[in-house]
Amino acid sequence: MTSATRQEQGIDDTTTYFNDIGRYPVLDAEQEVELQKAIEAGLYAEELLTTHTPEQLEVLGYTVEELEWLAQDGKEAKERFINSNLRLVVSIARKYGRAALAFPDIIQEGNDGLIRAVEKFDYTKGYKFSTYATWWVRQAITRGIANTSRTVRIPVHANEDINRVLKARSDLDRQLGREAEPSDIAAELEVSEEKVVELLKIGMPPIMLDAPLGYDSGDTYYSVIEDAHVIDVEEEAVEKVSGLWTIAMQYLSPEEQYIFTRMMQDEATLDTLAKELGKTKNAVSQIRQEAFHRLKIVFGIIHHTESIGTVKHRPINLLYLYRDHLSKREIEILELLASGLKIAEVGKKLELHPSVITRRLAEIHARTQNIQFKPLEWV
């Protein structure tokens, strides 16, 4: 079914509804009182039937059949009362034709308000039902629009305040001949300027992030809105590198620090460094290689992360940081693991069962947990 067909179908249904409600005559004041009395009698009869036994009803002078008739008559009176005022709902609903809700839905919301008005109407007050019902119908329609017309639901009372602010702004725009400022609206409504600004912000329509910025633009709102929670990869990398560099300097001698700083930051060559330090090119290269190997161990660039039962031992920087606390055999095991061998391969090389190596690694892990190590001190 095409959209045009659906639209025609909607028009046909609305027309049929209008024809149906036109069959019910408008009530005069006397008929409204009679129907309301019948409704009240029916409600009273239903209550008696619910709370009393047939024997108790007989003592009160009622029969079950009589009360059931009164209850049914009350329901029919209520239905007639409602049907005779459906045109009142339509006349009120027409005023909301530009709302962000389909006209049939607006009518349905109004009908809910009409039913509530029939249930609450008190004929003893002396006013006409249409005067009383109009308030209930309008309230039901405005609340229905507020609850269903927005992507993000706003409380009804807040929506009413927003509508007041928007109406005041529209009126002031015409009166002042310019766009009304929040201070102008606040003075008109006798509220604080902060309250007006808050309501205007809440009342702003939601925007889809994938909506285009303009007719000729390929950009969307998503592409230009900054996400403050996203970590800048470049900044994070700089921070990590800076932190690692500071730590690295603690494990290098002054001479090694000088070589690394000049090569990493100033891009100095081995020839240049050899001249500055009064050493041969090979000597500088050897110093650099030894320092680099030490740093690889410290930072776990050469590492081994096999599971040891429920224990996950740390990178092989254990070998460097806790060397003074390790036995010769433990150092031998860690050095072989640092070279890239697996536990089974280390066991075969040292003629030890893999379970023995696993147990030794677990012992090293447990023993080094609370050892406080200090950076190397160079003289």
C-alpha cells in the first residue's frame, strides 16, 4: 500500500467517524442531569452487588435483578453521555491540527479526557457539562501531545512551561519588532532569566547525529561534534613515551644517557658521538648495544607470558630488577625464557621436567611480590 493510499484510507476512516458521531443528538441541560443521575444510580448498584450478599440486599429492600438492571442502565447512560459529546472533542481537537501528532490520535486523546469528564461531572454544581468537559479534553490532548511527540520525553508540567515561554517569545517578537531576549521573556512571565534559558534549552528539538549540516554539505553533525571522552591517541603516545624515557634514564649510566639522548633527540651519528666522547666508533656502538639490551629486559620488550596454573608471572624484567634475589639456576631459567624459549624447551635444555620449571617460576613470582627495588646508582 502506497503512502498516498494510506493517506486516503486515513481520510476515509476520519470521514466515517465524523458520520458516525453525527448520529448522536446533542443533549440539553435537563438530559445531562437525567443521564448523570442514571450513571450514579448504576455505580451505586454495582457497589451493592459487589459488597453484599443476596440475603443482605433483601434486608435493605433490593433484589439482585433490580440492581443488575440499574447497573446496566447506568452503563448505557454513560455510553450515551459520551457519544453525545464526541463532536465537542472534535471541535477542540481541530485547534491542535498543527501539532506533531496525527489528527485521529489527537481525537483519541481527547476522547480519553471526555470519558474522565463524564466520570467526574457533578450536575449539582449547576453548570453545563460542555463547559466542564472542555478543560478535561484540552488537558488530555496537550498531555498526549507532550508524551508522544518528542523523541526524548519531557514531563508534562515542564512541557507546559516550555509552551508558555515559546508563546511569550512569539508575542514579544511581534510587539518589539525584534527577536526577544531571555530577559524580555522573563519580565513578561515574571520568572527568573535563568529559568527561561533552561526551558528554552530543554525545548530545543533533538537533532540526529547523522543529519547533514547543509543541503550541499557532505558533513554531518557527528563529524563536527567533539567527544570529550575520547582519548587523543597522539597525546597518550607522547605521555607514555615521555614516561618511559624518564624511567629509562634511571637505568643508564651518565655516558649511556648522553649517547641515547644525543641519538634519539638530536639524531647524532656514531661518528659524531665517537669524536665527542673520545672513543672509537665500535666502542660507542658496543655501549649503545649493551644499554639497549638492558632496557629491553627492564621494560619487558623481551618477555614471556605463559600461564603458570592460576599464576600469571610478570615479564622477564624480573631477571634484571631482582637479579640479586635470584639463585644461579633461577637466573639461568629466566635468561633462557628471555631468549624466547618455551618452558618445555627450557626444561629439555636444562634436563628438568617442565613442572619443575613452572614451580620455580611460581616461587620467584611469590618471592618478588613485596621486594622494593631501586633504580641503579651510577658513580
